[in-house]
Amino acid sequence: MKTLVSGIQPTGKLTLGNYLGAIKQFVALQNTLEEGDEFFVFIADLHAITIPQIPTELRNAVKSLAAVYLACGLNPEKITLFIQSEVTEHAELGYLMQTISYIGELERMTQYKDKMQKQTQGVSSALLTYPVLMAGDILLYNANFVPVGEDQKQHLELTRNLAERFNSRYSETFNVPNPLITKTGAKIMSLQDPTKKMSKSDPLEKSCIYLLDDEATIKRKIASAVTDSDGVISYDPVNKPGIANLLTILSATTLVPIDELVNKYKDANYSTFKADVAEAIVNELKPIQARYNELLKTQELDNVLNQGREKASYFARKTLTKVKRKMGILRK
Ligand code: AMP
Ligand code: TRP
């Protein structure tokens, strides 16, 4: 029996990079679950507010992300989907874990150092304690595995340290969780600068395909993707990063191996190839978008989120009671 936990922040519009690098992997993972396994996927709204958010936009983003997840194929019969703030034990365990974390180890986190520099109106203390809240998210469900991107490895390392520290200070309580890092090939690059990651915070719209882009937009963005001038389709990320990126996108989308694609397109020109890449993306995203729009209109989304909250709360309450008892803060 194993437990998986992962959270996603409801900030910015999701890109094809998020889909191919993370969401598609979650869907694949859900299909490997066995009887008794649990997979908790939550929308990390408490993490999002560690930097200033516009409340109405945040509320929409939470709902939108939930709909995207279901539309992409996460199945509420197999996984537990919920909103972090609705299971109040997250904040509570996050606080309790703060009592065993050190300021020094938090100040060393790379993501904190990066994000801190971008703050113009003061750095919130929650930005510093963000990784402790994340540790709480994971330990609350006693996770064995945490599927995350490479950038979250350091936070996972901290979670492992905190789990061990708690266990040695108060007796064996938590599993020490392992990261499940997305496999390679799942790093989708910017369409305008293929040496940079496709990122939802990129101000240049043309550099990203967004999950909710319409057909014409997708075609236009792929047609204007930066390539090179030698006219040969081969996989060479160093010298031909643009073509390599399009091959990666096509392969990750259609699940056809890259060498087969290279062979198929060896006599094709860039515009034919690009047209096929665009079409493959459109074919992949169209049903997702249709389902997304449907989900936003029905009661189904709320039902799934309510059910997710109830199930997650049950597990969370159990852990929290145990933790408090060990720390000596329950009357009995
Ligand atoms: P972020 O957009 O940084 O909040 O990341 C959310 C998830 O999507 C993480 O698991 C990332 O590793 C993944 N992700 C984001 N951008 C890309 C990309 N360009 N290629 C592959 N995976 C990505
Ligand atoms: N910090 C993660 C990110 O920015 C999101 C996250 C919050 C998370 N809590 C988590 C991921 C717990 C995995 C497990 O991507």
C-alpha cells in the first residue's frame, strides 16, 4: 500500500508544459494505483497567497484549475481532489512543523531567494515558511511518494529532514517521503526562445501554448515558433533547440518515440512538420477544452471537491490528532 500526494498552485494560466510535464504524468500515475493505494491531489491556494493575489482572480483560478484537472482525465474515483484551504489541518500542521524548523534552513531555499527578490512591497513571513507548509501537506497524509518537478526537489529534501527530526524528537510518526521526479523529455521549452523553459510567467504570450488556447491561436503560435535555417528535421537539442522542442512536444503529445518521428519527417519541410505538430496539439486539447467548459457549467465540480474535502479531512484529522498528542498539546 502506498500514498502519493501532490499540490499545484492556482496561479497563472496553465501551459502545454504544465500539461505534458505534470498533469499527463498524474493521469498516468493514477492508472498504476492498486487496491488500498491513495493519491491526494490538491489545489494549493494557501501557497498561492504567500505572494499577493487579487481575491476574485484567485477564486476563479482555483475553480479553473480543478476543472482543468478533471478535464485532463484525473478520475475522482481513483484520486482525491480537493482545495487545500478547505482541509484546515494543512494550516495547523504547517504551524506545528514550524516549531521544529530552523530559520537558517528556510533562508537557504533557492525558491525563497528567487521569489524574495521579485517582491517589491515587502517579503511576507509566509514566503519564508512556505516549504514548512508544504512539508505539512505531505506528512499530513503520511505520503510515500510525491510527484513533483525538478524545482521542488529541495523542498522535498526539507520535508524528509523535518519528518526525521519529528520522529527522533517525539517518536516514530511519519514516513520519510520520496520525490517522484517527472521523467526527461518532459521539459517543454519556450516557442520563442527554445533554450528557456516554457513558463506560465513568461510575459510573451507567443512563447507558450496555453491549455485553453483555441485552434487558430495554437496554429499561429506553432507556425511562428523559432527554429533554424538549415531545413533538416533532426533531434539535436544543442544545435537545433527549436526543432528538438517541437519533436519533444509532438512525441509527448502523441506518445510516438522521437526517432520514429525523425524518420517520418526526414524529407518533410518545416512548414509541413509544424502543421502536423499544431494539429496534434489541437487534437489533444480540443476534447479537454470541451470537457472543461462543460464542467464549469454543472454541479459536478462542486460535488467532486466536496467529496475530496471529506475524504482528505478524515485522513488529515487522524494524523493531526496523533501529532498533537505526541507533542503534548491535547488534554488527553
Ligand atoms: P509551475 O508552472 O512552475 O507552477 O509548475 C507546475 C508543474 O508543471 C510542475 O510539476 C512543473 O515541473 C511542471 N512544468 C512547468 N513548466 C514545465 C515545462 N515547460 N515543461 C515540463 N514541465 C513543466
Ligand atoms: N510547492 C509546489 C509547487 O510550487 C506546490 C505544492 C505545495 C506541493 N504543496 C505541495 C507539491 C505538496 C507537492 C506536495 O509546485
